[in-house]
Amino acid sequence: MIPQYLVDFDLSALPMVETDVLVIGSGIAGLFTAIKASEQQRVLMITKKSLLESNTRYAQGGIAAVIAEDDSPAYHLQDTLVAGAGLCRSEAVEVLVNEGPDGVKELIRLGTLFDLENGELALTQEGAHSHRRILHANGDATGYEIVRALAVEVNEHPGIEVWDEHFVVDLITDRGECIGALVQKDDGSQVFVKAQATVLCSGGAGQLYRYTTNPDVATADGVAMAYRAGAIVRDMEFIQFHPTSLCYPGAPRFLVSEAVRGEGAYLRNVKGERFMDRYHAQLELAPRDIVARAIVSEMESTNSTFVYLDITHEQPEMIKHRFPTIYETCMRYGLDMTTDWIPVAPAAHYMMGGVKTDLSGESSISRLFACGEVSSTGVHGANRLASNSLSEAIVFGRRIVDRIQSLPPLGSLQVRGTAPSSVDVNSKIKKLMEEQKPVSERRLRLQKMMVRQVGLRRNGEDLQKAMDKLQQELQYFDQTLTHKEELEYANLLTCAWLVTSGALHREESRGAHYREDFPARDDIVWQKHSLQQREQAIVEELMS
């Protein structure tokens, strides 16, 4: 069983720090929410590395918002609903497409320098978008530019305190409310942070998989701690695999932006043949899940581990100007985008599910909010539309702050010391210490299992095997967890269990979830959400 808390503690014996708003994570969601909240309240931001290290930093393509005169929120709404494969919450998408442009203006006011063409904001088009509505910065370094600008604002703001190199172990609840978090410092000591409101902005779960575009920090911390605290998580079976990550000996699984295809790149198999016409009318601009599965099919039929991305027919000057980061990274490994086809393969990229929230970003636990990839607002459905994630973070970050400002003060606390288990822990620890494997080995073994059995294509037999292995591995929670790496693995294990159980439960194929034994989409039975809550069986939430 997954425990409520990872470690034993007694709040009365811990030092306590109080703040108005506790923000956990430092991507665009955390930085933007902290800045907006600090206009009226004290903010403490906690990041387990640094302000600049997050998934946002590596976002290349851009941020989607209706800017062009020939575009409209109605078009953006329709594109998002189509990509989401019938599971988007239309009211959440309406919020995104209507409030996104103002959010972009706010980013510009805060110092973000988006690319311009002839004095106007430069716009590009990405897969499954009907119009050019993707703003970008420094060609293909949009995420880094946004984080740079927001981090400057955070560092200079007197109302925001930042704790780098701190790890949030668990959320603390009292009588159905989140009252803060248990935090571990880099020296191993612990502190209780009491907060009027706690905002999870901790990113996704890419490190569940052996091959991912995500940085090392993406270890599912937020969704795991929210689940342990009793929050409802939604649609965890939907993991998006980016179709095109660099697949080359000696190189990391570097993201090759969807915008490269948006600017005209072709996909070719190892025989040199374009193949997307066999899979979708939109060719290379089809939704990500379709492109990713098409690539895997071509890899299998040609007995290859990659396909090629070819943009050599475009002007070299355009390629270098539009994609400087990708160009320079490829050159580092002896690949020239202007003359060479780039070997690519799918890699885990984005978690569509997460902590269920309402339109104000509040979870099922009072005073606990979620923003960004850790959340499930209903915007992304079964398959995220490219570049909607950055827009979602700023739109719902602002809504979260509006809701926080209406919260009444916290009452007196009644939480007492608690422990993760009431069994004879010492005897179990002794037994486990004799046979346990290093956490690095456990993590690699988990990542390989997720790729093979809970990856891009799934079936009931493999999913059940994965569940059986995960059930056995849950004994990991019976030992004393101390180091950050041990706590991260506990979070990955929790999230792996959620993803696998959700995937086994959903007996259809929809969006990023593909079952070989149930290859058809079934709107009659399965056009509904999967909800998971600690110590409860999966329940289904009908679409409104």
C-alpha cells in the first residue's frame, strides 16, 4: 500500500516557517504564479535545484495564443478539442483560448522578448493547429527566454523568498485542508512550512521512462505527494510521447521541436521514403500521438531504431535563424540540419493527466492548488495540442491567485505526529536492507519496464505484468527513506502505479493511450475520465 507520508515526523518537534503562499516548483507555472501572488501576499518558492531548471527551460516550440487577425479563439478552441480526442473539458479550453492572449501580454510586460517580424510578433504553425498562432523567442529557445525573464522578476521581488536545493517531501493536511508541506533541506534537516495556500507547480513525470525529453528533475513529485495526501488525480494513463527526439549515438534524447515540421520538414523512413501520407491527411502536421505511432510502425517495418527528419529543402539561412539551438546541438554531434537528415525517434514528453482541479486551479483538497503539467485542468484531454501548455500555466496561474486572495485565514492546527506505517517497521527494514538494490538500479529497472510494457503502445497482458511487478515493488515504502534520490524514486514508483493502473482500466484507444488489444476509440463506453484517489478503486467521471 502507498502510505500517506513518506517519512515519520512530529510537527510539534519541527521548526516552522510561515508564509501566505507556498509555491512548489520553478517552471513557468511556479514563477508566474509567485509573481502574481506577491502583488498582495508573501510568497515562499521552493525548488529542488534552481530557478532555471525545469521543463519550461527546454520548451522550444513556443506558446500558443490568438494574435493574428485571421485567427480567433473559436479556431483555437476547435483545434484543441480535436487534438484532445473527446476528453477536453470545453469550459476549461474556453478559458484558455480567451484568456491566453492577455497572459502573453503579461509575459511581455514582465520582460519576455518574443521574436518579431517587421515590428510585429512573429508567429509560426505547429502540428494540429489550423492557424499560425505560436509565439517563439530566440528562434527555438522560447522556454528559456520566458524562464529568464520571470526569474529576474522573482529574484528582484522583495515579497518572494526562494529556497533553492530544497526537497518537498510531503503535503500536510488537517481536517480536509492542506496547511503546508514538510520540506527537507540540502543538509538533511527538515522544516514544516505552514501556508495559507499551497500551489503545486512541480512539473511532470518524464523520468518514468528510459527515453525522455524531460530533465532529471521531472520525477512526478507533485502528483505523487498530492495523491498520498488524498487528492483526486485524473487521466493518468495519458502520457504524450514527442515524435521527434534526437536519436544518435553519443547524443542525449534532445527534443527536436514540432515547429521544425511546422516550417516544412518531412519525415522519412530509413529507405528515404516519406510515409505520413499512409497515416493521416495532415501528414507531418498530424496530432502528436498519430505521428509518434506512425514513426514506431515505420521503425518496425524497416527494422530500424529511428526515422529521419528532413528539412534540407529549406533555405539554410532560415533554418539557422529559426532553429539556432537545435542547429547548434546537432552540429555538436556532427549533424548539419541544412544538409543532413536528422535521425529521430519518439520519447516520453508530457503528462496530460495530473491533479484534478477546478477552473480556479484548486484541487479536491481545500487550499491545495495545482498549475502547469502537474495539474489536470481539462484543457489537454487525451492528447495535448502543441504549445498549449505554456499558455495554460499563465492563464490558470492567474486564476489560482484570484482564488487564493478570497481564502479565509487558517484556523489553529490539530495535526500531531504521524508515521507512514503502524506495522513492525524495524523488522521489515532489517529484512529489506539485506536484499534491497541500490536506488539507481531500481530506478533504471522501473524506467525500462515502463518503456516496454506501459509505453507508446500497450496491451492488457503487458500492463498486467507491469502491475504485478509494481505491486511487489510497493514494499519499497516499508523502509526508511532519507536521501533525495530515495524520495524521488518513491514518487516515480507512485506515479508508475497510477499510470499503469489507469492504462489497464481504460479498455480502448484514445489520444496518447493506445491499446493493441482495444485499438478502436469507443465514445459510447469510454468518453469519460478516470479518477484515482488513495485507498479507493478507480472511478469514472462522465463528461459534462
